[in-house]
Amino acid sequence: MYQSEYLKHFTEQVFTAIGCSQEEATLAATVLISADLRGVDSHGIARLAGYVRLYDNGRLNPAPQIKVVYETPSTAVVDGDRGLGLVVAPKAMEVAMEKADKVGSGWVSVRNSNHFGIAGYHAMLALEKDMIGWTMTNAAPLVVPTFSLDKLLGTNPIAVAVPAMQEPPFVADFASTAVAYGKFEILQRKGLPAPIGWAQDAEGNPTTDSNAVKSGGGLLPLGTDREHGSHKGYGLGAIVDIFSGVLSGANFGPWVPPFATAGFMTAGQGVGLGTGHFVGAMRVDGFRPADEFKTDMDKWIRAFRGARAVEGKQVIIPGDPERELEAIRSVEGIGLLEPVVRSLSELGKRFGIPFEEQL
Amino acid sequence: MYQSEYLKHFTEQVFTAIGCSQEEATLAATVLISADLRGVDSHGIARLAGYVRLYDNGRLNPAPQIKVVYETPSTAVVDGDRGLGLVVAPKAMEVAMEKADKVGSGWVSVRNSNHFGIAGYHAMLALEKDMIGWTMTNAAPLVVPTFSLDKLLGTNPIAVAVPAMQEPPFVADFASTAVAYGKFEILQRKGLPAPIGWAQDAEGNPTTDSNAVKSGGGLLPLGTDREHGSHKGYGLGAIVDIFSGVLSGANFGPWVPPFATAGFMTAGQGVGLGTGHFVGAMRVDGFRPADEFKTDMDKWIRAFRGARAVEGKQVIIPGDPERELEAIRSVEGIGLLEPVVRSLSELGKRFGIPFEEQL
């Protein structure tokens, strides 16, 4: 087990080693390790080597000039200057929150960025200001629209964070697909098949092959097939792509470049700049007095948490499992898989930063 | 077959007969019949008798004072004064679009309303101004969150309309459930079972009983089960509910009152005012020059429409089927089921407005 502070400090040092400022390295490390703390292991320190590879490939600018290139009082486009999405997204959220402070809400579409880590982190930045946070990002194409044989959308997640009064906040953070690609990587490592409804094969048939996406198949949208609403998952992923990519002037659809670790995908010819995000903040008291709203959110949360449940299960509020895991992992530490430890040791050797293996 | 103008005129007369102004009756009829034209028959003239029953039950104010009760430059709460949702929602969209005109975007949460017809109609109002339109509404509880035995959410739809240049607009309009409740009503009429994955029974088990929702069961969220992402559909429905109900001070969750026709549901004790909606508009040129954006939307639409498809199928752009049906039904007319014709004849007799039966 590794203490989160240890992993954060290591990550920080790697980011400064490739040329990030101390401030941005700290921010990026905080975002990255928050994924490990919250149980979204696929988006945490496991990706650190990938970000370094992005840098090696000339796609990552460690000292970006992140700036607003277009704006109105409540909207803006931010250009990330090929910076770490881990840094670009929180800075874009700052712009959105400043606008919300002044005119009630702020909505920022971001171009020229890279993978931004877990969507929920950025949305949650709004909570301490009694704002609702909204975050989305497009991603490299792994997903087939309904009836398509071509992969045209990423897993395109949405995160929405809503403050409550005495209850912990509502934090929904989910991909617009049946499952995240990370679930396939776990099955691949174990040599196990996937449930029907997660992916299709190269001919568009249902498949249990956990390697299907690598061999011409594709991830299925939330809903899995037409009869169960896959066109709705496709519509949702499309909305994320349009708001993140088309509205900002980033790449969109089949042209979104792959994250560095995704070796089996080839980068498309670009139609815009880098990866796109969309972030927003709304002041709760742009609608109602904040205390009234948050008291009603408590009522909402208690009604749902108190629902009668299927035997042996309970009704969960979005954000509950991640928050509970964060409480545990903050104390007990974070377990890392052997390949992740190896990749961190290699980074440590390359940059002269000792990484203590604990397996 | 009935010409849409004939049905619209009849609807208008019914609404004026219960006390609506001519202007509002025309608007309400236009919204209602647009559902029939676009193929969303369950939300069209089939519900006219239901709106009249709302009036008979004292829940509908035919002459509402619809007004902004709270606002910032980019946000507002509109109180619908128990008016027809068919009228309240377009007026709230007007407020959102005025705000977008001035500060880039406008977001309006609506309380004290009723069923607003098809979500897509209201979102599409933004298109002619080169804005992106966003519409959501909560609804009476028919849907079980993941692992819940209690119905806590409505089918809570989302509609997003995005303008393009030469291509027709992108119009996604979908419930946050595996299927809309109307699909069950069709199966009930025909005495047919439902596919697994649409509903659960009173014990939370998968069921093919098309009457399950009436006998203690519930509609399943988009994703159908935990393994295929039902917690994401639940999260989406929850976001719609919070934005529409909690943010406005309307009813939310299990407390949203039933639409008049849903006789098998009992009205909850209220926690707010009426039904809630959430509508928004963003000026495309709040982000990029509108022509650049719309040209890229054409590129997006063509990439998706041109994708390789499963044999005998094609990849559809959200909004395509409804637009194609509207073109056909505008010319050939609209077919009505016998029970709908009967209900319209009865309304005609009651109000002294002849309805010509054509079966």
C-alpha cells in the first residue's frame, strides 16, 4: 500500500522533471491522485507514464499559456496551449466560476487540451462556492453509434456536482457508454470474457470477446442496443462531443487524438486543436436562496437513500461510493498493480526520483 | 387520417373553451400537435383529454400570470402559475433566449407548471437564433433507481438542439429510461409481453409483464441493470430532477404530481409547486463565430451519417427520424387510434365543437 501523499509527491516531481512549474505540477498531481483515492484507478497514477509519453511525443506543452480566446459575460473558449488537461480543466473551471460569480453562470468550452483525469474532480471545484459544477470531455473514438461499424465517439463522460446542506454533495460522474474501457483491460489481464451488451465485434454482432475493441469491434453506448435505448447513450455521447469539441474548435468525433497509452488506436487527421472539454458553474443562489436549495437537496438525498431496496442491496446516491473509498484510502493507502509499480520505477530511474517499490 | 391543421384548430378551440386566451391556446395547440407530426404520438393530441381533466381537477390555471420570480443576468426561476406546461415552457425559453442575447447564455428553472408536451419542441426554439437549446423536465415517479423497489423518478427527458449550416439541425430528445412508458401502453393494448430490461416487478426482478409498472414494479433507468450501467441512467434522471425540481422550488423525486391521465398513480404530498422544468439557451457565437461553428457541425453530421453501418441499417443523426416523419405527416396527415378519436369526440360534444370522426 502507498500513502496518497507519497504518490502525490512522486507525481509532482515527475511533472516538474518534464518542465512543469511547481504550482502546475502540484495541481496536476492532486487531480491525478484524487482518481486513485476515489477508486477510479484507471484514471490515476496508472496513467502517469502515459502523460510522460505524450510529452515525449511532442504533444504535451509543460509550460502552456492557458488563455481565454473568445468570451461573453457568461461564456468563453479557453485554449489550453497543449497543456496537461489536469491543469487546463481546473483553470477553465476558475474562468467559469468567475463568470458565475458575476452573472449567475459560466460555461467554458476548451480546445487544445489533453486527457483531464477524472471529470468529477473538476465539477466538485464548484461545491465550496455553493455552485453546481458541470464537466464533460470528448476522447478518442472507441464507441460505435447505434448501428455503426465505425468507432466515432469516445467514452465521453459527464460529471455534475450539486451541494447539499448537512448531507454530502451529489456527485454524478459517468461515461456515456455501457462501461468504461478500463473494465475490458481488467478482463483482458485475467483472460476473462465480457458480458453481452458491453461491446460489439467487427461485424456489429454482440460479443463476449474482451479484446473485441482491439480487433475491429467497438464499445457500445449506454443502453447497449436499440431495443434498450442505445440511441440515447449515443445521443448523450454526441452532446458531450459537440459541446467539448465543436463549440471550442477542438477535434471532434473520429478525429479526437488518442491518449498516449492507447497504442492500438491511430491518431486521426485533425479537424481542430487537441482534445476538447466543456465545463460550467451555476450559482445556486442564481435560482433560489442557497440555504433553501441545500435544505431541499438534503430532503432529496434522504428520500432516495431511504428507499426500499432489493434484498442485500441499498439505493446509493451518486458520489457515495467514491467518497467512502476516499475516506478509507486516505488512511489505509492505495494499492497499485504490479505493472503500474514497474512503470513508476522506470519513471523514477529516468528522472532520478527514487520510487520505493512496495508489493 | 387527419390533417394537422384540423387537429390544431380543434385543440385550440378546446383550450379556449376552458378559458385560455386565443394566443396561448394557439401556442399550446402548436406544441401539442408538433408531437403528433414528429411521431411522438404519446405526447400529442392523445393527451388533450388529460389536460382538460387537469383543469377539471383544479390543477390547471387557464389564465396564468407566468413570471420571473428570481434572476441574475444569466439565470432565472419562472413561476408558471399552474398554467399549461405547453405554454409555460416556451415562455421560459423566451426568457432564456433574451438572457443569452445579452450575456451569452440563459438558464431558467421553472416551477408550478404541468406537463410540457415534447421536450424537443422547446429546445428547437433556440435554433432560429443560432443558439443551442436545452430542455429538461421532471415527471411523476415511474422509474426505480438502481436496486430500488420504490419508484422515485419520472421518465425525465432531455432535449438538446444544435444548429448546423447546410445540414438539418442535430436534435436529441430522449427519456432517461430504457424506454418511454408509452411503449408499455402499446403492448398492454395488444396484450403482448415486454422485452427483458424495460421494467422490473414488485420484488425487483426482471420481468416481461407489460403491466408490471401498474402492479408494484417500475420502469428501469437507461442501462437497464447495474452491469450495463443503470446507475448512469439513474444519475441522468436525477440530474434532470434536481435541475427542474429542486433548483426551481417545484416538486421533485417521489413528490412530482401525476399527469392527469395516469390514473394508477396517487399524488404525493407536495414539497414544492407543481411540476418543474429546466430550459437553457447558449449563443453559438458566445464561443466561436457562428458560421465556423455551423460549418463544423455540417462536418460532424456528415461524418456520422456517412459511417459504415450494420447490414440493412444506417447510422442516424438525432432528429432525423422525427424530421422525416414531420415532412410526411404534414402532407399525408396524422392517423389516430380509436380510443383517441373517441376521447376527442367526447370533448367535442362537451364543448360544442364538432369533431369529425374519420376511422
